[in-house]
Amino acid sequence: MRSKAEESIERLTIKLPKSLASYFRKAFPHGKRSDFVARAILDYKHKQEIQSMEDELRAVSKERQ
């Protein structure tokens, strides 16, 4: 992944229920929301990659038995 300085920024619209959007605005001040969402997405991506590797390893181990 490129560093933050090299990577361009893209605006994204997220539709949330009003109560959740209000909480999000209160919990994360302006300028911190994007960081939180980016970290959450990267964490999710990382977990998916791990799950994929584990699934591949399980498949390989079943073939060996």
C-alpha cells in the first residue's frame, strides 16, 4: 500500500440510519471520521485475507489426509 502522502483521496458517501449517523458525528470529531472508517476497512480486509488463507490451508490439509 502506498503511503498516505502518495495516495490520492476520494470522497465517499455512506448511507446510515439517522440515529447511527448522529452517534458517529458525536463520537468522532470532524477530521477523525475518515481515519476511523479507513482503519475499519483495512481491519476487515486483513481479516478476510486471513480467513482466505486459513480456508486454503484447510483444503490443502484435507487433500493430504
